[in-house]
Amino acid sequence: MSKILVFGHQNPDTDAIASSYAYAYLARQAHGLDTEAVILGQPNEETRFVLDYFGVETPREIQSLAQEGVERVILTDHNEFQQSAEGIRDVEVFGVVDHHRVANFETANPLFMRLEPVGSASSIVYRMFKENQVQVPKELAGLMLSGLISDTLLLKSPTTHVTDVPLAAELAELAGVDLEAYGLEMLKAGTNLSSKTAAELIDIDAKSFELGGNTVRVAQVNTVDIAEILERQAEIEEAMQAAMAEAGYSDFVLMITDIVNSNSEILTLGTNPDKVEAAFGFTLENHHAFLPGAVSRKKQVVPQLTAAFAN
């Protein structure tokens, strides 16, 4: 049986890398599959902190599936092809483990799919470890815990599912860490953005969505000081304009999230500012507006944009 590559989405965040790494291990142990976890971009600061903390080597980065010569892949933490590897349409998608919406997704063959509306793909993978009665190594427990913490902002995001809370406690025990102390340290590691160029900042955690015939880029950065990020608005907007020109995005929406106070500022450029305003019921001033209580791109930004762009 040929090798199967397992990977999360482009511009991988902690959950994308953690879920793919853990699922590749589970598939080998439980099903005897020849799997390798790879990444579609280098880890961000938060994920580097996690990998270093638990002594896990960064998975190999790939550029295109054609260069790898593989026939089958497994996707975690995504299913939309525009967020996946180059050449994804030319290989067999053998399986998907995800917690996002399903869109722009079609396969020629039946596949294994595990889709659940929970806080992270890592939550699903951990549950699959338990179902298959596969022991979880300490470092994998740490990775999956980190993926869950990252995607739910330490269980404070509205994406948090009721089942995530006990899973987080179990994973923390397996990983040998204090959930609150480790979670805060991990999240703060990802807010050191001063060394990032504007182009790097808007690409830390960014995904493209097909909305009403438009390709909309939606990015998110976590911080403890929104004002500090907005001080760089001119250079950030220049980077957003360059990205739109290069990739053909109709709109670029940047979600600047305060992880301490659980609020966000929306900074947007593009051809449909009226639709962005309609999505959130606010008025943009100098291309940005405050969005109280918003911390989740998946639940509090993308669905609202989807509805607005459909009209």
C-alpha cells in the first residue's frame, strides 16, 4: 500500500498541524496505514512554542502533491479545496477529519469522513484514539490539547462544544500540564507580532472563501492590544492590497482579536465594503470597525459574510 500524506490547511495553525500529526499516528497504529504528516506552510509562533514545548519535530513541508508522487491523501482541519495542497484535485482524498463547514468539495470515490461541529479537529482525533483504544503518547496529548486551546481560545470561544471541556481536562492530564497555566502561556506566545512584516502578519492565519461568486480572504491575528496593531494600519493595508492584486481576491477581511477581552476589530479592503457592513451591522470608519464579543472566525465572521455576500 502506497504512502498516504496527512495534512491540514494552508498557512497551518496549531490545530491543523496537531490534528494531522496525531491522526497520522493513529492511522498507523489502529489501521496499519503508511501515513506521513506533512505541512502546507511553516508553523506560526504559537505552534512553534507548542512543538518545542513537547519536543516534537516540525513535520516536513511540501510544495505540491505532484512533486510528492502520492496517489492518496487525508485532510484534517479543512475540506475546501482552495485551502488545501496544490494538486489536490489530481489525487484521491482517502479521508477527511474536520470541524468546519463543507463547501466546494467533491470526490470521485467514496471516502472516510468524520465531521463534527466541535471546537477543534484535534477534539475529533482524540475521540477517535479513545474509540480505537489506542494509547495516547504524552507529546501527542500535548499537541491535541494545544490544537483545542488554540481554536477555542482556552475554551472561551463560542466554537467550544460542551464535549470539549472534559476532553481538554483529560488531555491536560495526559500531557502533564496545568490547563489554565499552559493555555495562557501558549496563547501569549502567539501574540508577539512586532517582528512580523505586514505581509507576514496578514498571512499568519488566513483562509480563502468563495462567497457569492467572490473570492474573499479572511485572516485573523490574536493580540493583547488591538490599538498596537492598528498603529500599523497603513502598512497592513498596503500588504492587503498587494495580496488582493496578486491572488485576485475581491475583498480582504482582517480580524484583529483581543484574546484577553474577547473582542475584535475588523479591518477590510476590497470591492464590497457594503456587504461587510451588512454582515456585521456596523459602519466602517477608515476601513475598520469594532466587533464586540467576536473571537471566532468560523462562527462569528464567515457565516455572516456568507449570508451577506449571497444577497
